[in-house]
Amino acid sequence: FQRHIKKSEGQKIPKVELQISIYGVKILDPKTKDVQHNCQLHRISFCADDKTDKRIFTFICKDSESNKHLCYVFDSEKCAEEITLTIGQAFDLAYKKFLESGGKDVETRKQIGGLQKRV
């Protein structure tokens, strides 16, 4: 909806680049590679692609600072289903790593995240 409003007003929709890993989804500026948002994987509660428009996908992430749920919606140049599947694979790999570490890896990341907030 926002895309249609911006388009009708003559505004350009900003392009972003996604970096998906077992730690989360980073939203980057495609030119500078600056991180605009960093959504930790364990904070993502929902991810889906639009079955009627193959370019649209979304995910919901709980913000660590405000503790609010944020919904990110993307209009992809590629098939959104592939991106959704990639995020699903990241969840699978993160869960396998969690099982292999006996849960220690997750606790270490939480401690590091807490220290980064304080700094």
C-alpha cells in the first residue's frame, strides 16, 4: 500500500540488500553496505511470501530496544519464495547449531548482545 502511495507522489522506494545468516537478517544499504536494521533470527516470529504477488514477502521481528513487534515488507526483484525459503534454511541451520552446542551458543550471543548495548 505504501509503495503505491509513494509511487503516486513521485517518490522513489529505497532499495535495500538483505544478508541472511544463522544469526539473523541484516538490511543493508546496497551502495554503502551500512546496516540499516539487524534482525536477530531468534527474534523473528513470522516469515512468508505473498502467494498472489510472487515478488512480495514479509517477516515480523521483535525489536530488542523498544520490545515492539515490527513488520518488514519487501518488494523483491526476484522470486520472494526463494528468499523466504532461505530464511527458513537459516532457522534450520541455527537450530542444528543450537543442538550441537547444547544451547551454549545462544547464551553466549545473548551475553555479547547485552554487552554491545551497554557500550
